[in-house]
Amino acid sequence: MNFYEFLDLDERGKAFAIWHYGVFLMSRTFNGDLHKLYAIEDFYVEVCHNSDNQIAEKINSFESVEFLDPYLDQINLDDLISMVK
């Protein structure tokens, strides 16, 4: 599935694609809400969950790595370096 095929899906189809094709990368909390980041093929999907009811309220998809910036502070470079050695 490519980025444009994903964009053409309705919300239920996007949820199905994330469940079946998505690789969970990490999560973060922003303004009290939980944001989960997934990779599908060569693009990313962020699912935003409401903190009050835990329901996914928004699905953002993007190809540009610049949108990964909010997640970068969670990556421990020491762990990555030790994995490469």
C-alpha cells in the first residue's frame, strides 16, 4: 500500500490498514493526548487518541521526515550506537 492509496481510504479503511500493515514505532503524549506513530511502507501514520475516552480521534499521514521531529527527543542515541557495535 502506498501513501496515496492510504489517503483514498475512509477512516475504517485507514484503521484496517494501520492494524494489518502498520509497524508501531513509538508513542508520545501531547497536550494530555496519546499519539502513536506507525510506519507503513515508505510513509508514516500518527494516530491521536483522546486522553478522556482513549478513542482515536485523528489520523495524520505523512511522507516527510520533518514531521518526526516531536519524536526525536525520545530516541536514545547511546542505545543505537551500542546496537551497531
